[in-house]
Amino acid sequence: MAGSKRKGLGKGLGALIGGTDAIADPEPVPVDTKQEALSDGTRLTYINPRSVKPNPQQPRQFFDEESLQELAASIRNDGVLEPVVVREVNGEFELVSGERRVRASVLAELEQVPAVVRDVSDDDMLKLGIIENIQREELNPIELAQAYQALTEAYSWSQDQVAQQVGKKRATITNSMRLLKLPTDIQDFVVDGTISMGHARALLSVSDPLKQRKLCSKIVKDGLSVREVEAATQASAPKSSGSNSNAAAKDPHLASLEDQLRIKFGTKVTIRSDKKYKGKIELDFYSLTDLDRLLDLLK
């Protein structure tokens, strides 16, 4: 696989400022006499980034070191352009969203950052943290899938309800959550960028975890493209008695159309055609939920 892996800085603010439960000897939060109250009751203020407690339900687990250093350099030059969101708990500020900006501000050695102080319930901490990260597209594919799963479990939401809450299509939610069916070691490869989400989705068409791992190793070792992985999964799939022995010599145009449809529908697509271009399109599904998703897309 081309390109080197990027290392994360750890899991959450605790890795940078000293623990997720309580921060020893926190620096005092500067009192801003010019706190501005907004119409919805929230307040604008400034806080010391080293004193803010992390969000205990932060969905994001990995932070790209190079990206954080770039943001820190930008903050040194221009400051924090968008306030972080915090809530006040027992006289301390706890982060609701904006951990990446807080971490970069610590790296930039800032003494204070702009913050919006908002009343947020414990139940809403997870939801707001997830939605903020999703909207910013800052979660890797596995973190995103885990975030969607967390929403379904925490709020007893269906995938349709999750889709409405985060502003995504239901098919997007379904495709994302399917990644959690992969073995955890393969999920780790997706997290660190060793394989792409396209590779991971292609591996899902293989039902045996051992075969998934074997093919994943081949992806890493030989640098297989997504299309090559899809071809490998088709070649290893059981052949029906009525299959056409000439299927391997498929028209390149039809093969390209299959690729486009796979991307659109998020599943294996097979176009079967004779020399007169008469035939059928087959869409694979793996559960009743997956079938419902495809039917929604076809409608």
C-alpha cells in the first residue's frame, strides 16, 4: 500500500493533558468580565485549554499527529477562529465538542481559547459530540460506524432515525455500520489507513473471517486495488450450476458499469448479458435490513 501510516497522539485529551477522569492541579480558568450572553442562554467566554476536562463520551479516538501540528501552526498565526463548546460542571468546564481545537491550542501554547458555555445534559453529551464530529467529517470510517452504533444503542434509535438526526441517507448509515462486522484486526487496518473503506466493503462479501484476513493480508502485501479485491471475492464465490463459463471475459463496458453500481448501491452488483445486450442486473443483499436499504434506493 503506497504511503506511510500516520500515528495518532492517543485517545482523547487525557493523553495530552493528563487523564480522562480528573486533571491534577488544573490551571485556573481566567475570569472574563466581558462574557456575552446569547439569546438562547449560552455564554461566550475564554478558557484555558489546559483546564478543560475532556468529554467522557467523545466518539473520536484517534488524532492524526501531522494534522494536529498543522492546525497548531495555523492557530499560532491566526488564533482559534471558531469557539469550542463546553458545559459547566461543579465549577469546572467540561468539553462538549472541539477537542481537536483544544489539543492543537495546547500544542500552540495558548493561554486561552474562545468558548461557548452551554447547558448540556448527560444524555445529550454523546449525541452532540457525535453529530459535531460527523458534520466536520473528522471521524475515520470505523469511528463513524461505532458512533452510529452508539446512537442506536444509547437512544434506541432505528437506522432511519439516526440518518435523520445526522443528516445522512439511511443507506450511508447501513453501509457504515456493516464495517463493524469485520474482524477487529481488519478494522484496525481501516483506522490507520492501511486499507481503504472500499477495500473493507469488498471484504464484507466474504463470509469467512479467516478468508477475510487472508485476503486482507494480500491487499496489504501486494497493494491490491478495490476492483482487484472485488474480482478476487467473485472468483472465490461458489458458482451456481447455471453460471456462464465465459463470465470472466466480460465486456469492459459492462464491468465498468458494475463498478459504478457497486459504489451507488454499496453491495456486489453483477450484470449478466448476452451478445445482443439482453440480460439482467443482480444486486446482492445480506440481511432483511440490507434488502430494505436496497429497495429504498431503487424507489
